Amino acid sequence: MESERDDGRSPSQLRPLSCARNVLHRAHGSASWSQGDTKVLAAVYGPKAGTKKNENPEKACIEVIWKPKTGQIGKQEKEFEMILKRTLQSICILTLNPNTTTSIIVQVVNDDGALLVCAINAACAALIDAGIPLKHLAVAICCCLAEGGYVILDPTKLEEQKMRGFAYLVFPNSVVSVLPKGLSHVEGEPMEHGIITSVTHGVMSVEEYLKCLERGRAASTKLSDLLRRSMQSQLPSDSSKAA
């Protein structure tokens, strides 16, 4: 049975959202993203000439560096790096700047749950701020499965400790706002209703996963609206940066 959560939210209610771009002036692009008390900064440097070892020189290389709030990077942070890199590779148009490397540095400011999805959202906003060509916008959301079998969205750190299953989902949005001029479609990918990344942890049946997918997709509209508003409200800073 679904019930009200400790912080008063309904199971499908997100925490207060905030996004700001162009927050770090030495980076080519940057953004902050917060959901409740979880906050992440992302900075983009590049594209710079040359690719990393073992990368395809005929395409652009995406490098992700995860920086915890304190201490050294651990096993979980390395997994987050890998998931974030694969997600960003799938939304960037890698064929437009071959033999280059774009670095995305993710700095955790505070972790009160749903950290990975906040990092993905911050990185996507930072790529937009840097003018990196993207196939589509992308927004991430965390869906959790409680012991009672019901789904909650955007968990706090305390709620995460009580859950038996997690689904980290990344959804695409319209390509119109982020394609370079003159490019009407990208590699024939009709991604508006698809999914970019799906990572699960814990115990979850197929039916429960599909329920997470349904709830997550419905809530992704709110995240997408915030990202689009941040793009529109900060266009003057983009033009001054380009100048």
C-alpha cells in the first residue's frame, strides 16, 4: 500500500528542483543541478585535439572524472563514472568532432539521495552550456521499490537505505533544441519515446520494473521542463560567452 513519505511527499512527488548554467567561468561549459539537498556541479572542457588511449580516433572521445565530496574515489564512484560516460556517449554526436576529447568533471557538493541521476542531469546541462552538439536532451530519474512493492521517485538518502530495489532511468527528449543548424535528423534515431540508460540494483520483478519505467517516464516531463527553462533563461550568457 502506497503511503505518504517521511518528508510529506507522495510516492511520485519529486523534491524541489534547481538548475543553473554558466556557474564556472573557466570551464567551456558548466552547470549545477540540485534535487532537494542533493547537489552536483558539472564542468565541461573541450573538445580538445587528440583522443585517449584505446579510443576511436575517427570519433570524439568523452572523458568523465568523478570527484566525491570528500575522500578518494571508490568502487561505487567508478561505477557511476562508467554509467555517466556511456550515457553521455549515447547523446553526443561523436562524428562531428573526430579525434578530439571532451572532458566532463563531476563534483559532488552534497549527497542526500539520487546522486547518480543528479550528476547525469548536471552533466547534460553543462554540455548544453558548452555548445556540444547533442542528438537530444536527456533527463535522469531514480525509481525505488519499497518492501511493500510500491514505487517511489527521487528518494532521499534515508529512503534509499530502506528500499529493496532501484532503477536509474535516463529518458530522451526532442532533438529540435540541441541539433546543430542544418542537421534535421541524427542517424535515423527516433528516440523521443525510448530510453537511453537503464541500470537496476537489488530485487525487482519484470512487472515491478515496468511500473518503475511508467512512473519514471511520467515524471521525466517535469525534469525536462526545468532543463528547457534553464536553456531559455540563460541565452544571453551563452552569447556573451561565445563573443
